[in-house]
Amino acid sequence: SVNLSSRDPDSMAVDLSLYLVTDSTPAILKGRDLCVVVEEALKGGVTVVQYRDKKSDTGEQIATARKLHQICQTYGVPLLINDRVDVALAVGAEGVHLGQDDMKFAEAKKMLPKEAIIGISASTLEEAQKAIADGADYLGIGTMFATPTKTNTRYTLGTAGTQAILDAISDATSVSTVAIGGINHSNVQRVIYQSQSPKKGLDGVAIVSGIMAADDPRASAQELVKLIKNPPPFA
Ligand code: TZP
Ligand code: MG
């Protein structure tokens, strides 16, 4: 099980290397049960799960998050909730992930236990610097590449844009970072390698469809773990 109660709020203490973001849309689930897909992904080695559900009402979200939390606990993996601090509190999740239009960091910080993890989406250097100044535990930097999974994105950064942000924040901070958007088996090594600045690299990659929509989410996660652990052939 996961117990962050003794977590030093100044240290991340969570493995973000293979960060699964869920998606409950029919195109991704293809008739499968969300909890089954997530459990397969956990068996394959995902290190953190974010429950992201833009459609269900509060009651449904709490019920699903509670089930996901139980499953994640079995694998010793933290569960973060997208957007909804109230849902995270209701189920005792390990933290939240907040976008630029969600609850303000300071409000979430006041509501959550002190050891809770708060991640913030950043699409620009300014957003990254603001999140760091606020005290975010990690940044979700993106969008890396255009993706059908999220179409209301503001900036497509590519590895060069991501590297520029990592480089600019590297002196100021030890904040953790994950990249998100269009990351899959065929580009994950390039994403990690090309996004790093001399002083700061990514701590992980966040993936939706590359795992969730795979015919075999477990094998997909396993393969991604291997790719993330090994240096790219061109390094
Ligand atoms: N935020 C930026 S892109 C994105 C989110 C939630 C979706 C990424 O999905 P995929 O399927 O991994 O490209
Ligand atoms: Mg959001």
C-alpha cells in the first residue's frame, strides 16, 4: 500500500517515470472496464496513476476513484485525481493534478493533507515558473505532440519547446517534471533524450492512449518500462 503520511512535502518521493493518465471514453476503453485496464497497466509496471474523467458526475467519479484507489494500493502505486480536489479528499487519494483553469494551487493546498501531491499542467515557461513559485510537486509539461486524446491544447511544444522550459527552470528548482501528449513506444526514447537540458531532464512521461487503448495494456506498459530504463540507440 502507499502511505505518504511521513512524506516531506519538500521532496517528491514518488516515482513518476511511467505515469498513466486514464481516459473513460468509448474510443479508448472499447467496451472494456476501466478498472480492468488500469490493473493490467499496473501489472505491466506503471508507477503512478491519474484518474482523469471529464464526463462522469461527482458520485460516479467518487465510486470509480474509490475502486481505482483500492487497486492502486494493491500495487503500491499512488493515485492522483485530475481536476477534482473534492473527489481526491472523498477517497483519500494521494494527490491531485490541476490544469490552468482548475482550482488554484493555494486553495487545493489548504484543503488537502500536507503530504498530498499536487501536480500542475504547464504549457509555457511562465506557467511553469508560477507553479514552481506556488510550490507544485511536479509539472505536467505539454502538449509534447498533437494528440486526438486532448484537442483543446494551447501549445504544441515538441522536444525543443520542452527542453527550453527544462533549461530555464533548471537553476531555480528541483521540481519534478513529466511530459504529456502523443507519447508512445515509437517516440518515448527520443522524447526523454531530446527534451533534456544539460542541467535538467524529465522525471517521467505521462501516457493515455499508448497504454489505455492498447490491445494488451500490460504488455504495452512493460514495453514502455524497458524503453524508459534503457538509453536510446542514438544516445
Ligand atoms: N494533456 C495534454 S495532452 C493530454 C493531456 C491530458 C492527452 C495525452 O494523451 P495521449 O493519448 O497520451 O497522447
Ligand atoms: Mg484540468
